Amino acid sequence: MTGDLYLEAILTREAVDTSLLSPAFLARAMLTPVINAWGGRYVQSVTPSGSFAKGTANKSGTDVDLFISLLPSTPDSLKQIYLTLSNALTDAGYAARKQDVSLGIRVGQIDVDLVPGKLQTALTTDHSLYRSRADTWTKTNVQTHIDVVRAAGMQPETRIIKLWRDQNRLDFPSVYLELVVIRALQLNFSVSLAERVLVVLRFLANNFVASRVTDPANGNNVISDDLTFADKLAIERAAQVALAQKTWGSIVQ
């Protein structure tokens, strides 16, 4: 079996359900009453975001991301929004975990990350988010993230690298990973999936640690600062180990 056939078989196995009965939409249906009771008339929308919306999700080892957009007129501060949502989820019977800009909960057999954001103005889709780890805030645009990743068309390579990340238990946030894949492949025009994945692994092994990656929706938000130097070295070393393997089965399964 060629490398391309092997990787394509993995992608088929890991295909994500995107129907209205998918985990993402079922989780939204279950959580919307809790969210509406918490945010009331200030809740503008609750939408699947993250990997699901970008087409970079895998069936195994992935969370469902729900983005909660609040109107600019929401009176609470960003910190109050974050903390009161955490309390509302706890009161509804969910054990909420604070994860910087998101709150992680378990809905049945599904891991769900909820990201509350306040729309900056009615004329834009830019949102302000609370960052709990630094007790500060940041501006971002979830729709811009979705558009950038979807327009790049590198979903197959990204999904393989995500599986490799998960199977090696690496701390490598998905937004960061997706942007790194785009950078690694921006000048590569090979039609071979296997070769393109190797290009990404070579980038991770040789250029990743020193690369500065910024939020495409906010150049002041340096996404590469979200990992420590030690975290980056772990990714670099794992990529070097992968490149030394003789078979694809030894790299990703």
C-alpha cells in the first residue's frame, strides 16, 4: 500500500459526521437552554466552531467547540461573563473546567468546549474574549479563523497531523497547529498527500521552534506564545522521530 492510500484510509476511518444529528449539533441542542437561561436576551448565537466548522476535525480525540456570541450591549465584564457561565454550567450539573478562553464540560460521551465572546460592535464580527490564565482579554474573530483554514484547503494534511499530535500526546493547540500546517505548505505544490504531510513534519522538525505565528484576526495576538519553549521542543523532537521511521504505520495510525 502506498503512503497516500494508507493516509487516505485513515482519513476515511476518521471522517466526522456533519449532519444535524452529529455530536456538535446534539451538544448545541442540549446546551442552548442552559446558555439562554444564563445570557438571556444578550445571547446572539450559539454556533459550532473550531475544527468542526473548519473541516479539520477527526472522529477520535476531538472536542466539540461551541462559540457563544453575546451582543455588544451585554452589561457584564468579560471576566464576569466567563465566570458566570462557569457557574451556570455547574448549576446545570456539568463539571466546568477553566481552559483559558474556553470552559470544558462533558455532555454524555462528548467533550465540549464553550467559548463566550462579546461582539465589539454591531458593524463587525470581531469579539472580545476573556483569557483566564493571564486574567486579561484579547480580540479575535472566529469567522476569520474558519475562513482562513477553509480557504487554504489543507484539511487532509491538517487532520493527519492532528492524529499524529494526539497519538504522541503533544500539547499543540488546534488553532496553532492549523496555522503551522498552512505556513509549512504555502509554497509546496505536490499532489501527494504523503509528501505534503512529510513537508509539515520537516517544518516541525527544523523550523517550528523559532517560528512566530500570529492570530490572522489580530496581529497583536501571538499564538506561538501560547506554548512554552519546552512544549515546542517536544513537538520538534516528536517530528524528528517520525521522520526517522521507515513506514507510515510507525508514524500515524
